[in-house]
Amino acid sequence: MILEVAILNVKVHQTLDFEAAFRVASAIIASMSGYRRHELRRSLEAENQYLLLVEWDTLEDHTVGFRGSAEYQEWRKLLHHFYDPFPTVEHYEAIS
């Protein structure tokens, strides 16, 4: 299992619109092959910052399957205009 981690800095005064769009976008990512689960958390210290955690079966399920899909284009249209700056996405694996 791979954990995708992104810190999302949403433009000031757009958090409610972002959260509404994310609810729609959640159905998109949840439908993808290799997807396991995700969660979005809002920062207590910075009201416009969020932490996105997504579990995938493999790295390629995210980087090739999802990002290379038509569904990703819809995800992008729904969410990417909210970010400033654009987030860095990193991937982690469990250590046994």
C-alpha cells in the first residue's frame, strides 16, 4: 500500500467552495482502480490549509492510472484553481 500525502493551501476566503468541490471530487477518486481510501483534514492553525491523505494499492495506480485518466481531468477542473501555491505531492510506503 502507498500513501499519497499533499498539503493543500487553498486561496483565502475560498475554503467553503473548496470543501463543496472536494465532496464532488471525492466520488471521482473513489472510483479509480487501485484506490483504497482517502481523507481530507483541515488545519487548526491555518484555516485555509488542508492535509489530503490517499491510500493506493501501488504508486502507479496514482501516478499513471489516476493522473493519466479522463477522470483526473475532471478532478483537476474541480479543484486545482483553489490552490496557491500548487501542492507538492509525496508518496510513502510502510516500513515493517
